Amino acid sequence: MSSRVLVTGAGGMLGQDVVRAARAAGLEPVALPRAELDVTDADAVAAALARARADAVVNCAAWTDVDGAEADPDGARAVNATAPGVLARAAADAGARLVHVSTDYVFDGDRPADAAPYVESDATGPRSVYGATKLEGEQAVAAAGGSHAIVRTSWLFGVGGANFAATMLRLAAERDELSVVTDQVGFPTATAHLAPALVSLAAGEARAAEGIVHVAGGGEPCSWNAFATEIFRQADVACRVLPCTTAEMPRPAPRPAFSALVSERDDAPRLPRWQEGLSDFLHARKVTA
């Protein structure tokens, strides 16, 4: 009988790809979207784990509205900090391994654009409510004491939800030029590439990896401006990408200026170059259109 993997937040962009990746790996996914499981409810989580009889849990449930978190810190904390602790304790009690998804926003981003990327042992220093609550979630998972991997990733894009790449393509259909920031640098990560890595950490070859693991798109880091330029190049879209700064486009939540992630661990999954992830994303959009 195949191993069962419970996927929380299964209706989201990443969750959908994790469910697909679990099936592709010969596992039996138990997909629970937000409407079917309140991850902040300890009794509901324990009951869901008992019903699923899962060997592992991949937590894709998260408050991802970075600016909205500034206006509703309690709401963000419930999903990003309290819920991971609830899941981790329930998984530990059930003897199930937990793979929890975290973010590059746990770092302050003060490094220059040509600096070395952040590794797992680097000091954290979140500057936004979103980043702070995600760091609290990491700490809650670690404190629960069960088998776990905390996967920090960045700049997610995929076919199953709203994301930067999809937004750029939509706006390019309406405008001849777009201004995109040049002073935020990181690694774009295709959810279709991240999802198999999460499944491997949950119930596959990378299952032995414990603690914090950085998993993001490979290659060289880029700015959002460079990412947009590559999106239009690969999609053969005629839209000029103009440079601008973060200061020229203020947002409620501060963004880390540099948040490129790589792993210093030999047991961390490695993803293809982010440009390959973009190519796969664009192909998948055509297939599902």
C-alpha cells in the first residue's frame, strides 16, 4: 500500500502542485483545502490526521497577503504562526512527518545585490508582519519535537493561482510598457518544481533531512525587473520593461531588497534553473488554457 500524504491548503497554487506531485511519486495524497480544514483548530487538525492515517503532512496553508498582514497581524499570526504549531504537535502525536513551507521574508534583505545568497544558518531578521509570523511558525514547528523539515522558498509562481508571472502577462496584454523594480533581488521558484521536492522531503529520498532547508529556483538570482523581462522574452510578448525603484512604488509592507536563497546542506533537494521553471510554467498555461 502506498504512503499517504496529507496536504493542507490543497486548493492553493502550491497545494495543487503538491497533490499532483504526490500522485506522480506513487503516493496517496489526502487533499484538504481551506474550506475543509481550519488549520488553526487543534481538534479539527487532530481529527483530520486520525481520519487520514497519513505518514506525512505537507503544510501549504498560509496567509500570503504580505500587505494585508500589516493591516491584520492577528489574522496573519493565526495562520502563519499558530497553525504550524498546531499541525506540528498533531503530526508528532500521530507519528507523522511534517514538511512546512516558509519564506525568504524571514531575512532582513540588507545584503547588496551581488552578495552571497542566504543559507540555512544565517541569522534571521524579518521586517514585515508577514515575515515575522512566518518565522514564528518555523519556531513553533521546531518546538513541537516531531520529525520535520522547514522549507524556506521564494517568489513562487504556478498555474494554479495568482502570482507575479501571471500578473505580468495579464498587464502586458493591456499595456505597451510596465515599470518593474530593479532593487529587489531573489530566486523565482516554479511551484511545479518545488512540489516534487516537498514530496521527496515528506516521504521520498530526502525524508531523512531534518530542520531548516532552503529550496528555491536554481541558477543566478535576478531582480523582479529581470524576471519580467525574461517572462516576456520566453512568451514572445512585446512589452517594454522600464526600471524603477522600490521607493517609487511604496507598499504597506517592506520587502527584503536581497533575499536569494541557496542551501549549504548536502541533503537538500536542488531545483532546476528558474528560467526552466518559467518555461514549464508558460507551457502549462498553454495546455490548460
